[in-house]
Amino acid sequence: MYYRSAMVAYIVYDITSSSSFKEVRRCVAELVDQGPPKMVLVIVGNKADKESQRQVSKQELADYLSELRMTHEHRHAVAGGECSARTGDNVDALIQEGLELVNTVGIILLEKASDPHILV
């Protein structure tokens, strides 16, 4: 993965493949350990148009996003959802959500950085 100086990372998995969802954890761990100190992480489940072949539930994604928010809220903003690259459903919205978080997080981090009592 290339992530040096990245402000946002979109980590995409296939909702019809539980192994691809497991790989998300490895990717996130690498980003947290070796990536920039602050970034937006957007977890994206692709192939939402293949509901009948689903192996990763929406609840699994929701639980993982909650876990990430709880463990990394001091360093990273977290978002996520599902889309279909084939139909285009929700693709733009997820991209936009990540970009909006970059702007929001950037402002918050600048404010915290100006306060010498807050370590960021």
C-alpha cells in the first residue's frame, strides 16, 4: 500500500467474500501502525448489488466501525458504508463523506495543535 502523507484512505472489501473483510483489519492495522499520524479511514463494502450472495452483514460492518471509532478516535476519523461500483449506488456519497471528514478533522486538529496542553 502507498499511504505516505495520505489524508484519507478508502479500504474496500467485497461483501460477497468474508475473507476480503478479514483483510480490511490487516490493512487498517498497517495504516494505523505505519501510516500518517492522522488520517480519515473509510471502510467500504462493495458489490451491494449482490445482496443474495452476501457473506458480510451490514451489522458486521457497523460493529467494526464502532470498534475503530472507540480505539482510534484520538488519531483517526472513521466512516464507512456500502456501495456498488457496478451500478454506481452510493459511490459518490462515500467519497464525499471521506472528503468532508478530512475538512472537519483538519480543522479540529489545527485547533488542538494550537493548544499546548493537548497532545495530537
